[in-house]
Amino acid sequence: MALRAVTRQLLATSIAHTALRRSLNTTRLLPAGHSKWANIKHQKARQDKSRSILFARLHRDIVIAIKGNGGNANPESNLRLKTALAAARNADMPKDKIEGALRVGKGEGVQAQVFTFECRGPGGTLMIVEAEAERREHIVPELNKWCQRFEAEVCDVNTAQWAFDKRGRVVVSKADIWAKNPDLQENFDPEEFALNFDNVEEADEDDDEVFLFC
């Protein structure tokens, strides 16, 4: 009888230990599942942030393409706008965001302004930063973030302006040049064409633009 009692006691202890181990194994699986969903959440947040940055850049490109062409919002006669719209559609930019950028470019709705900042970088490098936004405070946090990343700082007014000369840039369509001066099409010399400008640059071979700096 004593032997049977000892056997039953050992069996009960073994079952209890087995149940305990199973319980512990079950609780160990919970953090793994939690970590999986947390990783998915963080990954989605990174993707959303990347898309937001991309859409902001595409918005800016559309606006600049229109304003830089005298407010021309017709992609058939505005090559830069046509390229910007194609890039926006290829990136699956929502239609309402594209239409919003077109409205801003045409001068409808709330208008963005260009704000100027002066910065000092590593080694005392001076920089002039121009950024476009509806309000100045929309730019400051992003600018501070980039300055911290590259060991730079935003400075007071007139800290860097003395080191720069402001230049203008005129964008000319080659097609317009050929239409008014057919003889130039085969023997076009940018330097000769821009005698009254400080510098002249041609865009890519397949592009229709010439940049004149003054």
C-alpha cells in the first residue's frame, strides 16, 4: 500500500510539472505575436512617412512647373508640368492631391510663400536656404531636423547673405528659339546666344529647355 501511495504521489507531481511547463510555453508565445504586429505597425508608419515626403515633393514640382512657366497649367504646352504630372501618376498620388497642387500653381486657394533662412554648417560653411510653404512655422521644424543631421545650425539674419550674390534664372524653350531664329537650329551656340547673361546651360539632350543665368 505504501508503494502505491508513493507511486500516485510521484505521478501527480509529474503531471503538475508538465502542466506548469505547458503553461509557461504558452505565455512565451505571446510576446512573439505582439512583436510581429508591432513590427508591422512600425513598418507601415515608415511607409506612410515615405509616401508623405514623396507626395510633398511631387506637389512642389507641379506648383513650380506652373509658376515657372507664367502660370501655364496646360501640360500640352508646358513640358515641365507634363513631366511632373506623369511622375505624380506613376507614384499613385491621389487625384485630389494632384488637383490641389494644380490649384495652388494657378494661384487659387491658399498661396504658399518663399521664406529665406541663413545657416552655418561644418567648418563655418555658409548657406542660404529658400523654402516654400503657407507659413514660416511649417518649415522651421523640418529645417532644424536637417541642420541637426548635418551638424549645421540656423543663424540670425545677415549672417550669410554677405557671402552671396543673388542671381536670376530664365528658362527658354528651344522650340521658341527655333521658331524665331530658324538658322540657329543646326548651329546653336549657347554662349553666343547668351551674350548678355552671366552663364548659360543646356538641359539634357532630350529636353527642350535652355537655362540662362543673370
